[in-house]
Amino acid sequence: MNKENFAGFYKKSIAERQRIAAREFAMNDSEKTLLTKEGPLPFEVANRLIENVIGTYPLPMGLATNFVIDGKDYIVPFVLEEPSVVAAASNGAKLSCGFTTKADDPIMIGQVQLVSENPSENVIGTSNGNPAGSPSTASNGNVTNAALKIVTAKKELLEFLKTVDPILVKFGGGPKDLISTVLKTERGEMIEVQLLVDVRDAMGANAINTMLEKLAPKLEELTGMDARLKIISNLAIYRKASATTVWTKEMLNESTKGEVKGEEIIERILDAYAFAVATPFRATTHNKGVMNGIDAVVIATGNDFRAIEAGAHAYACYQRNYTPLTKYYKNKNGDLVGEIELPLALGLVGGATKIHPMAQLSLKILGVKTAQELARVIASVGLSQNFAALRAIVTAGIQSGHMKLHAKNIAVQAGATEKEIDEVAQRMVEAREVNQGKAESILKEIRGNAPPKGKMIIS
Ligand code: MEV
């Protein structure tokens, strides 16, 4: 590969980029086909979503079933690569008594960082707040006064911001509040201005960032400080969604066909939950299980899963140690109550949600009318997913479910033909030994050591 040949890559057409990539990475014909075959996301749309596009990358899309949320039935599209997740979420929902949910108004936070134009004014450390040898005009009081000026001008600033996005205001959204705080940082005092905006059915990043950039010069004029960062915060604490449900002893009992009693499953789940509260090493994996379902729906609907992930994990340790995003306890009947609460900044308009045909299809399947409704569905999915993982790991363990599909992949890698895959996979799962060596030895047995017809065994 010669990196010079990628100069100006962004200016080339997709076809040219594909030709360059194919040549530079010595692609064979089938690799070239992988790159050039157009799928449900047309190249021309992909090219408007990111830069330097050379192809698209499909992932499996499945439907999670059995969700009854606030009395309404939902079928939920999942996009992800991990086996068992769709089945687990569907099963968790099936065993539940249905989900009751809530979603906050879609209020997002944007931040402006204000620093003094004269860097010495920011530095704390001497009795008068000035660094040794710095000009006497610099003081912490200046920064506090600047923050007060913003508070005094709040009403006018919010009125001005309404003119920046009149459409959002027309639909009932728009700027709602402006909060300024003096922060003591390792580089001295700074002002954090938080702008709170109701972004309605948008994820909100564009609306907020545009407003912040318009607000910044006004803040500079008002305070004499320098507006540096002007960007959305992904810790969307005012845009949370929550869900709760009950899993009865009876349903849990049935779910293991009485092998492990319902009461016992509840006790074990409560122990697992207490363990996650007590150690961040478990809490992280517990929350990974929550996010398995959440991310899959966020991706299916074309939303920004990095923003959701960042917000969820920050919320898990917001003003506390890192803890589970879900909670479990027993109600007075001795049944298991599960709850979840997390920030969910999701959109139905803008970005990939609007232009990715598969995202549009996912939203059609879901039948959600607002971003808040989508957030309520996704919160329920996170709870169901987490419960199902806990139920599995406190009973049979996760591997038996996980391994069913994985075993089929291993069988294929070992050279099993279409007719042989299921048998090889099943025998590996039964033997609790899922690896290529085992697949090959099962294949040998099946074939009576005869040479394979068609595919070669890779050893
Ligand atoms: C695997 O993707 C997710 C789990 O590890 C979650 C958990 O341990 O709770 C099964």
C-alpha cells in the first residue's frame, strides 16, 4: 500500500475510491464484490452520512417480541452482531407483567466555556486570587462578576436565542434556561454556561450547537471573556427515561420448568444486583448487558449510540460511585420488581434517522410517534435485557444460549456442509465444548473419516 495514492481521497467519487482501495489492498474478485455490492443503504446516501465512503457494512437486524409497554404492544427492531441478545430481550419481556414507563421533556444541555482573555486572570493560587507577579487587575472576583452579568442578562439572551431557531419554538421547543457557574479548574477559574433547550423530536446536537455559536459572541461582549468550547453535553440529565416491571415467582418458576424455583431465582437475582452495587467490576458488565439491547435499538433507529453510551455510563456514576443503571427489589408479594432510569437523547428527525432507509423502516415497525415514546420503549428494552442476562447467569449460565449460534459458526469454519451444520453445532453444545477441534472431530465421526465432499476442513 502506498499512502501517496490516498492523497485527496475525499475528492474522489465512490467508484474511484473503491478502485483505489481494491488496488492498494490487493483485493481479489470476491473482496471487490463485497465492496461494490450495494445493499439497503444506497452508496449515495452513505456518502452523505460520512466522509471517504468506500462501501457499506451490514449487521444482522432482528425483531424482539413480546413487549407490552404502557398497555401497547411493540415489536422492536434490534441491529447487532451478538447471539442471544434478541432472544433474551424477547424472553425477559414475555416473562414480565408489562412495562410502565416515563420520559422527561426532551431538554438537552449545551455548554459554553468562558476563560479570561488574559490567561493570568484565570489562575488561582495567591491570597488576592492572582498568580505571583501577575497584573493586579486580575482577580477571581472578575470571573464571579462576569458570571453575575450573565445571570442578569438571562432573559434577553433567551429571547435572542428564540430567534435563532423559530421553527423549534413554533413546535413548542426552544431555549428554556441559562445557568452560569464559576468553576475552579487546574488552569484557574472559568465560567461554565449551561444552555437548556427543549429540542422536541430531535437528538438536539445541531440545534444546540448552532445556538451556542450564536450565543458565544454575546457572552464575550457581556463578560469580556473568551468563549472557547461551545458544544452539547452528552450527560443529558434532564432527558431521562425510566421503566419498571414485575416478574412474578410463578412466571419465573415456569421459565425453568421448576428446575430452579421462582423464589430462588429472585433471591439469586437480588444477590447478583447487590454484588453489582458493591463492585464496579460487576456493575460495568451489568450495564453492558443493559446496553446490549439499548444500543441495538439505538442503532436500528439511526440514532447516535456513542452519545447514548457516553451519557449512560456518566449517569451511572453521576454524583455517586459507578453503579448499575437498573434496580431490583421484592414487592410485598415476594415478586421481583425491576426498574431502570437513564438519560436517552434520541431523535426521530435529523441525521441518519431521517435518511437511512433501514432506520425509517425500524421506526415504522416500532410505530413510535415521538422521541419520548422511543425513549420509553428503549428504557423497557434495557430493563428486559438486563433481567434476562441476570436470570440466565444465576441459573443455567450464559453459555448454553450464547453458544447455540456461535457453535453453528464454528461448525461452518470447521468445514461443515449445510446438512451437517446443525448436527455438529448441537453435539458441541451438548458436550459443552464449542471449538474448532471438537467440530472437526465430530465431523470426522459423522463422515466416518471419509474425506469431506465439497468443503475442506480447515485445521
Ligand atoms: C454479555 O454480552 C452481557 C452479559 O455479560 C451481561 C451480564 O453479565 O449481566 C451477559
